[in-house]
Amino acid sequence: MAVALWYASHLPERRAPWVLIVLGQFCFLAGDVAWTVLENVIHSDAYPNIGDVFYVSGYVLIATGLSMLWRSQRAIANVGTLVDGLIVAVAAAVLLWVFFIGPAVLDGSVGLAERGINTAYPAGDLLLIAMGAQLAMRLGRSGPGWILLIGMSSLLAGDIWYAYLAAAG
């Protein structure tokens, strides 16, 4: 969030994408706060809940910001960077489908809303990883693309860890 805030304040010609990324991070933070309040203050284990609305909104805002950054880099794109980004996206898609998205979609033991949220998180992670990889390849060795890719990978790792802990009870 700090890096995105810095870019939003120092790059006025490309402020909008960074502002959307920051707003997406604030949505994640609001989701964490809502989830903590529901869990520890209200003692509610309702799922999905208002925290999930914030989390899903965060994915949408960040993806929109990344797509705006991606489009601004189109002039320097080439086929090699496109292929490199697609390789990362396809590898992540296969792993996420096998271990998370497929089981979430096919889980008939939960309701439609819960199944949708269980599918939305890994699908959102996949979208952000694919977009972050494309952007990192387009930006070359510059800091912003790699920082975003590391951030998206960290988000994916956190969601995978959470899914593992939830499955283990």
C-alpha cells in the first residue's frame, strides 16, 4: 500500500491506476477489520459476510488499476513479454484449478453464496497474478512491476494458506 501511495503522489500523469490499487488495499483492510469484529466482538461465524464484500471489491479495484497500468505500457509491449506473462498465468491457473477453484466449484455440501465466494478468492488471485506477471514483463527490470508481482504473489500465498488452515479445521 505504501508503494502504491508513493507512486500515486509522485506520478501525477498516471495517478488514477495507483489510486485504484490503494483503494483496493483499503478494501482488503476494511475486510480484515469487518471479519475481526464479526469473529471476536459479535461472535458471528456467518459466511459469506460483509467482510467478503470488501475483499471482493478490493480485487475488482486492484484489477482495474492494474489493467490501466497495463494499457499504459502497450507501446513497449512485444510478443516475448506477452508469452512470458501467459506462461506464468497458465501455470498459476492449472495449480489453482486443481487445488482450489475446481473443488470449490464442485463442492455440493455448501450453499451457492458460499460456493461463489470460495471460487471468487482463488479466481481473483489468478486474475491479479496474470495481470501482475504481464505488467512485470512489460516494465522490464523496473521496480513497480516487480513490486506489484511480489504483492500479488503474497496475496495468493496468504489465500492458499488460509484455505489450507480452513480445510484443516
